[in-house]
Amino acid sequence: MSRPDFQIDGVTAQAFTLPTDGPEAAIIIVHVQAGERVGFGYTYSDATVARLIEDTLKSKIVGQHRV
């Protein structure tokens, strides 16, 4: 059975700062939309990663076709 091909329509990334006793940390939440489907991913990193996704990676991903 073949898998459908989806065009990526949108990407959003948000950073949420986590209070810690150590260096500042953030959870980065990313949503990728392809038609009616939405993918979700997250990582723990510096908040600037969300900006990197929004400012640089988003334009390279949106419009691409992925399985």
C-alpha cells in the first residue's frame, strides 16, 4: 500500500521558558501543517531555536511535498 504525498502548508514554532535553578531553559513546540493533518514535535533548548525555525527553516519547508 502506498503512502499519500502531502504538501507542507505551514510551520509554527513557539518557545516557552521553563523556570529552573540552573541556566535558563525553554521547551520549543513546533507544529507542521499539511492539508488537514498537523504534526507536532518538541525539544528542550534555548529559546532562539524557535526563532531559527520561524525565520530560516520555515521558508525552506513550506511548499515541499513529503510522504
